[in-house]
Amino acid sequence: MQDRRLDRQVETLDEFVERWERFRGSLHGGFSRASLLPTDEADFLALKGGLAEDHEALLADLEMERDPGDQTLQVLAAASSLQRLGQMTEAETRALEAGWNASYVALKAVLGGLKARKLQLASMSGLGYYIRRVLGSPLFILLLLGAVVAGTLWLWNFAQPSSDNIIERRRPRPTQMESVGKP
């Protein structure tokens, strides 16, 4: 079974992780305090802005809540410019690297979960997938529970030998022969 939405999510997140790795290279370039060209700063800001937008889009697409430990946006905010990166102290540089790494690990964990779900779906037939979705549906469970309750009440009602049944039993209708023969 193949889920196109899941395939797209895996591909999108994989591309985001690749760009996040490129962003780390830009961070190291800024830390090195090398001479900067105006185009370097513009490229850095474009990469940073794209990552911020795509991060929010990923959270919405994956229907995930923002993890309190997710430091992606904090890293992007702390790396305001390449010039600022060159002016950071060693402690600030280590903190930024630690934040980048924590975000990277969290992104890879989500990607691993998506790939595991993709492998699980690949081993399942299309019919099995839809049966599992139907059987796991809250509406189906509610209908099944209602049917069980109704069946139990029906059995309980008609299994009682007394006339205290919830529903009164009908007497059989007379046949035409019986009704004609009576005066």
C-alpha cells in the first residue's frame, strides 16, 4: 500500500533536513570571521527565511504541535546575520551549535517515524489498510457498541419465560380458513 500524502511528507521533511544541514555550513562560515561579500549575507538571509517558512509549513502539514524542546526557530533568530555570527563569543557559538544539533536530532526522529510508517504501509495490502482504518474509526466502534447493546437487550427480552418482557409478543394471526369457519 502506498500513501501519497505520507510520501510527500517524507520527501518534504528530507529536503528540509538537507537545507538545515546546509544552514549549519553557513553558520560555520559566519563563525570563521572570513571576509563577507554582500551576496553572502543575502544568500544567508534567504536561506534562513526559507527555513523559517518551511518549518511552519512542515508543522502544519504533519499536524504536529510545536514541541517545547524544538529550537529551530530560536537558532534561526539567534543567527541574525553572518556579520553577527562573526562577533559571537565562544559560549554563544557553542549554545547556537547545541541548539542546531537538538533541532537536527528532533527533525531526524520525526523523519524516522514517517519512514517507519511508510515501511509499515508498504507491507500492508490496500484492503488491509482500509479495513484497519474502518475498524479503528470512532464511528465504527460506536456503531459496533450500539449493535452489541441492542443485541444483548433483544436476547435478554426474548429469553425471559415470563410475560414481563419489554416488548409484548404477538399472537399468531388466524389463517383465512379459521376466520371463514367461525360463525
